[in-house]
Amino acid sequence: MIIAALAIVLSACGADGDTGSNLREDLPPITAEEFEAHIETVNRPVVVNVWASWCLPCRSEAPLLNEAFAAYGDRVEFIGIDVQDNQAGAKLFLEEFGLDFDHFFDRGREIPNAYGGIGTPITFFFAPGGQLVNTHNGVVDERTLALNIDELLARG
């Protein structure tokens, strides 16, 4: 298992050791207060996924979030919050999964703590204007994500 993990890391780094993470800008840091102020100004529903590059369950749900963004991104704001991580790992994760929606860096885990989220990953569902509608702790599956997005859209 350790050898397999090492092989993955080495193949991601390439022959020259460059991880490619320098191709993407650092994720902007954000505090819980700044995040709350931001989502209060969004005039459409918001899906917020809390993730980390070291989180194996986060890796399993990333493709689903990308699909949801492709399907609903014109009607729903998607935001990623990278927690307890480092910028290089975060950038590699985003590159690997092609997650093109906005992501922020919350090294101290302020945002999930402020909203009562437990563990990683977490998905928060906000109505327009920033009202928290639902919290899903753990890996979000297709059905749960779709039902929550449908509920947000029904609210307006």
C-alpha cells in the first residue's frame, strides 16, 4: 500500500519533480466572517463543499461535484473550502479533478466550525442571501446532492 501511494506521488510529480502546482494561483485565504459576508451577497442558492487534498473521501466525491457544477452552475453558486491543508496539495487536488468553481483556503477550519460541520468532507446548502438550509457531514452521494439542490432551487 505504501509503495502504491509512493508511485502515485512520484507519477504526479513527473520526472523533474515539478508537481505542476505552480501553474495555478494560491487559493485565497478566507475567514468565517469574510465567508459569511460573501454568501449573504449571493442572489442564488449556494452549495459549499469543505474538502482537503489529504482526504480520501473528498477524492471520491470530487467528480460528482464537478458534474453537479456542470449541470447546475448557471443557477447555483458552487464554492469549495479547502481546510487544514497546504497550498501545494490544494492546487494539485484542483488540477487533478478539474474543479473550476471558486475555492478558498481555510487552514484553521473556521468556516465549518462556524456552521457546525463535523469531519471532512462536509457539504453545506445555503439559500440565496446566506441562510443555511442543510448540512451533510461526510461523503455526499448523487441522490443527496440532487435532492438538496432541488430544494434550494424550489426556494428561489
